[in-house]
Amino acid sequence: MVLEIWKRRGQVEVSRDRRGRFVSWHRIIREVVGKRVAVYGRARVKGRVSSRRYEFYGRGRDLYHAVVLAIDYPPKQRFVTVSAKEFISNPFKYGGGGHWVAEPEVES
């Protein structure tokens, strides 16, 4: 079994035969321990309005700063789960894909 990162599936465990050909895969689901906050709403992306959501996890201070940044940068994908500290260091990697239609809601 080999760990690989697939674009749409995340981190997966892949088994291959002795010649290196694909046999099967299993998605690895990680348990997140600590505080969590969700920022969700509707965003206009490429002329269409769709629901978007961030899920942040981490320390309280990092969560606060991540929520403040998320109000300016709607997510590029529909659902984004990311560490608050990682989002603060590079918000353009996960957000900036349009404009919020209304003020996003925060749920902790």
C-alpha cells in the first residue's frame, strides 16, 4: 500500500501489483481534534450563484483571523476544509474565486 494525494479524493491509500499497475484504492479520513468553525453562504462565481463553505479547525485566535479573511475571499471550490493557520498563511490558495452575494454566516 502506498499513500498518494489525488486531486478530487484527497489522501488515498493505493495498492498496486508487482509491475506497478493500479489495483485498488481506499480514502483516508483524518479525525480533526480541536475547535471548528464553519463559514458559509452564497457566492457569485463565473456568473453563477452557488453555495460555498469553509470549514476551519485549529486554535481560537487562528480561527478568528481565518474567519475575518474568509469574509473577503469566498472559496474556489464548493466545500473547503482547511487548517486556520494554513489558510491565514496563504488565503489565495483556497479563496478568491468570486464575490459573496450576501454577508456569509458563521457557525461554531
